[in-house]
Amino acid sequence: VRQVSDFEAFAGRVRFFVETAVADYHAEILVFPEFFTVPLLTTREPMNALEGIRFLAREFTAPLVGLFSGLAAEKGVHLVAGSHPVEQADGSIRNVSMIFRPDGSHVSQPKLHITPWEKETWSIAGGDSLVIVETAKAKFGVLICYDVEFPEAVRALADAGMELLLVPYCTDNRQGWLRVTKCAAARAIENQIYVATAGIVGNLEGVPGMNVHFGRAAVYTPSDVGFARDGVEAESDANLETLLVADLDFAPLRQSRSAGTVTPINDRRSDLFEPTVRAQVMRG
């Protein structure tokens, strides 16, 4: 994160990463971090935290949709616009990840589990739905930061066919980063899926709650023969603004579900622990 003068300066940074990922690395799915739009608060005089999050939602949601819709259609890729505060019809604010398809359309995945900071400082409300997006190669879902620390949400998506989970996050210290990344790695093992995380790095002076960050992007795999050593397909350097690229093969993932050393997705004791999912799982 860094201060920006206006929306076009912010959009220029987004275009740079999208164009680089597609042109140089032939990326097909890109994910930005949680609250990656917060630098837009530096385009105005300082506000208190609640005023700022509502300003961000009201002033920049439409421009953000236009930017990502155009880029997704232009490049023919799926773009996950990290997360951004979105005002609801009842006036509440949700922390939402907008997922853009190659035709420019999008679906939204709200954050389900809200942190104490988000509740107390920004009055953010939790969502109640899950979304799966189907591509030519795999089905993927998105869970925002804290959500990956709750196994039930990931299990519901995996049971509905998800093979790749994308986790945009925003953590201010190493402890927070460890919570997200260790849980992401565990979700990859227990559901036999790939999990990719993308976190904010850098300092943003003058924005309440966003002045320091700790982040390190990574892609986690099941821990079994045929997958990456230590279950880590790719990992960036810590606290460095960069682009992490991973080439994922879904054939061994699918094979592992029936012929792995262990098959946790098939070996659950549903006779002892019956899952109850009230959240609606939608296909986007």
C-alpha cells in the first residue's frame, strides 16, 4: 500500500500488475489483497475511521467495478478484486470480494466472519453466502482473511466442488499473518485443495488501522507424494510488493482424492460429525 493522488493513480498500479501477470506470465486468475483500496483514503483530508470506510464505499465502488470489469474483459482473465467495503441496501457495510469473469461480469463474496476491529471501528457486518466460480480448468472460491480460520466455510465450498481457494488478507503483524497462513495450509491438507493467499504489505500513514502491515503471499498444496516440498508450491519474500506466480496442475489434485497416501476428504466420520451448512452456496 502507498499513498495515491487520485483514483487514476491507483488504477495505474492495478493495470501494471494485471498487464505484467498476463503478458509476462500468462496468468489466468489473479487475486489482490484484502482492503487493497484503502490507499484511496489518502486522496482526501484525513477522516475518522467510520467516516473513511463509508466514504470509500460510496465514492469508489462504482469506479472499482468499472476498472476491473474492463480489465477482465480486455485480458480475458478472472480477476479477484481483493476486498472492498460495499454499502448494502439497508445502509450497512460489508467487506466484499468482487470476482470478475473474462466477459466483464462479476459476482460477490462477502466476508462471513468479522474481526473485532472491523466490528468496533468500522461497523462492518458479516455476510451469509458462499460463491463458487467455474473456469475451464477448475472451480475456485474466495474467502477473506479471517474466514480461512474457520474450517466449516472451506469444507462447505470443497463439498460443493471447489478445488482452488483464494484468500485475500490484511494483517498488521507477524502473529496475524501466521494465523492466516497456517490455517490456509491446514485447509489445503484437510480438503485436498490448493490455497493461494495474497496479503497487503507496506505502511499507510494517516489511515486509522492501516499504518503497518505484515504480508507474504503463498500457494499451499496437500502434503503428499507428487506435490510441492513442504506443501508450499510458491512463496514470496516477506513484506515485499511483488507478483507471485504459480502454475497449478489439477490432475494430481483430483487423483489424490481417490488414491492419495491419505484421503481426508473421503475419510470423514460423518456418522459421528454431521456437517450442518446454512449458508447458501451459489455458483457464479
